[in-house]
Amino acid sequence: MNRNEIRDFANRDWEQSSKFDRSHWVKEYRRSGSATTQKASQILWQHMKHIRPEWPDAQERSNDLDSHVVLKKLLDQVANGFPPY
């Protein structure tokens, strides 16, 4: 990469890029279900472990667990808003 390429990347239209990314994954999910996103997740996990074998460290794992606990509480609140079957 050269300076111009780095500058172009940094100055790109990030909002448009984000819209494209969301659109792409919505289409993939509709086409293939969760298998596609699970596969992408596994590939990203393997890549990260390749470049940072110690990842995630204890602090990152703790932070991740904390985030999941918060999400679970929010999902429980939403679920309580729906009547039982």
C-alpha cells in the first residue's frame, strides 16, 4: 500500500460502505440462513487466532461475558413483552 491508497481508504464514504455491508449480509442470511454468518464468524476467529494466538486474553473474555450478560437481560425483557402461546 502507498500513501494515496491509505488516504483513499481513510477518506472513503464509511456510511455508504456500512449500508452496503448490512445489505450484503441481509441477502446472504436470506439466501443461506445462519450457516453463512456462522461460517464467516469462524473464518474471522481463525484469522484472529493466527495473527494474535493469545487472543482473547482473560480481560477480553471477561468483557465479552459481561456484554453477553447485558444482552441476555435485554432479550429477557423483550421476551416478557410477548404473550405466551
